[in-house]
Amino acid sequence: MFRVAFFIVQNGGALMIDLIKLYGTDENLQENCRYCKECWKGYEEQKIKSYVQKPYYPYIGDSYKGILFSGINLNGGNDEIDCIHSLVKEAKKYISNGKKRIFKSATYGGSEFYYHIPIIANMYTVLLESPELDNNVSDLSPENIAQGFQYLALTNLIKCSTEINRSTPTPAMYENCLKIFVSEISNIHYKVLILFTLHKYIRIEKYFNDFKKISDDGGYRLWSNGEKYILEYGHPVSTSLTSEEKFEYYFTGIKNLIEKINTQNANTAEA
């Protein structure tokens, strides 16, 4: 049993996530999570029966730069305590082999989610050092894209999935798991949280009530509490944009984010 998970992050510090403290269990979420009765009320028949769903600790890259990504859930792929680490390892192989649709199989068309997040992490990392650059990573090689995982952290808003419509959690799951999520990421020393929840799923002001919206161009939204930032995008799978259009879409959001960070840093230095 994993009572506590430790991660070595930048600065040589140890990050501690206590899953039992957060969820009440580190084993069967459907039966033992502190909120399971509420989350599965009316949805008991949609519990996944082929395996046990477990909480899992976040992935944090070896050269983590403070950029934390979160998807909605793992669509029922959380049968191991370190499942998200295994997914990242597998995604690197796909990307290095020139694939954009990750985990593609005979029964699944694959997802571009794990392809785009290391690209965005690369954008953020490069623009932090050289904010004047434009389209600075448009010609990244597959190997360079895969290396983007070293800069980021990754987890999910919701830990459970239903048997039917696995990417759509129950309303109670949003209500309960998001409270845990906010506690979980308080242990991850992030500067920027990127959520793929634009105009749906959650209300930032409800769960992050100290954050204020500082930019909204229709394609993304940017929030800040003066120290940290939340950047909301549409999910890579939910948009009909081409790969080139998605690249430009993500780059524009990151460029704006870096400008806001630099302005905030300058104002702080002058104060």
C-alpha cells in the first residue's frame, strides 16, 4: 500500500501527497472514497466492474518549470496508483515515433491531449527566457516535443469515471472531487495551472475564489490571484481546429500569459 507518495522536484525539495488523507483511501474509490456514496448515488449501475478505480499521484517532470496541466479524468484508466506516470511514458514513445493521436488502437481513435501538452510546456519554457520570440517552437522535432514532459506536471480534476460516457463525470463528482483537487494541487508548487475546461464543466470563480479573470478573447481565458495564473483552453479533442490552428491558438494564450507574468514581476520590483 502507498501511504504517502514523494516526488523530487526542482530545487531538490520533496513534494508529499497523502492520498489517504485526501480521498479516505488509496485503493477502491468507488467503494471507499470519503465521498463515494454521494458521487455514485443514482449511478450505482454505472460503476466500472472490470477493475478497481484508484486515486493516483500526479506526474511531475524532472525539470518541472511550475506549469501544471489538468484534464477532466482518465476515462477509467486509473487502475494503478502510478497510472498517469505510465501513460506519460507511453505517450513519449508515440510522439517520438511521429504520432499525434496518442494511444490509438483498433477500438480507439486516439487522443491529441498527450501530444499538445508537452508542446504547450515547451512554449511556456522557451518564452519565459525569450518572450520576444514568435512561433518559437513550430518546427519542434518529435523528440523535442516528447522532451516537453520534463517541464510539466500533470493530474486530473476528477479521479473517477462512469462505465458509460466515461469522459462525463456525475454532477456530484465535480462538486466533491474538485474540492479534493484544490487541496491536492496546493502541494504542487505551480505558477500556472492550465485547464481544458473553457466555457464548460467548472466555474473557476467558485473553486478558486481568490482568482480574478484578467483576459478573455473568446478563445481562451486567463485568471490570476496576483501570484499564480490559471489559463483555460478548450480541450484538444473537442475542437475542430487543424493542428496548425491549434498550435497558433495555444501559442497566443501562452504569449499573453508570459506578458502578464512579466508585467506583474516588473510592478513587484518597482513597489
